[in-house]
Amino acid sequence: MSQESEDILRRSLDVIDNIRRRILLAGYLTVLGTFGAFLWLSYVARTSDSLKRMLSAVVLALTCVIAWSTFALAIFIVRMTQRILRAIDLATRK
């Protein structure tokens, strides 16, 4: 494998690592937000008779669950991309 190809592969792996770190940070914030949204939903359900407030809490909680699912999918894609790039790196070494 040429030096240029190795440099490109190394940069690709570095970019994937940086993306993974950012996705993990955003994902942990999403998880905390989801727990917060469900705590707020529980609070609103116990203390309020307002249908508008209850509907707002439900929509926020469902939106957070969708974001959490998207986070899980993004982590899966990043891990698979990283494994493929590492496999290419190992296959091309002598």
C-alpha cells in the first residue's frame, strides 16, 4: 500500500473518531433530556388539569424518544464505519 493511501486511511479513521466523540456527547445530552422530559411529563400528569400543558409534555417526551433512537442508530453507523476502515487498514498491511 502506498504512503498516500495510508495517509488517507489514517485521516479517515481520525475523522471517524472525532465524529464518534461528538455523537457520544450529543447522545448523552439527549438521554439526560429524555429523562428530564419524562420527569416533567410525570409532574404535569400529577399536578395539572390543563390539556394543553399535558399535550406539550407528551409531545416533548415523544420527541426525545425519537432523538434517543436516532442517537442509537448514529452510534451503530459510526461503529460499523470504523470497523470497516480498520479492516481495510489491516488487510492492506504487509
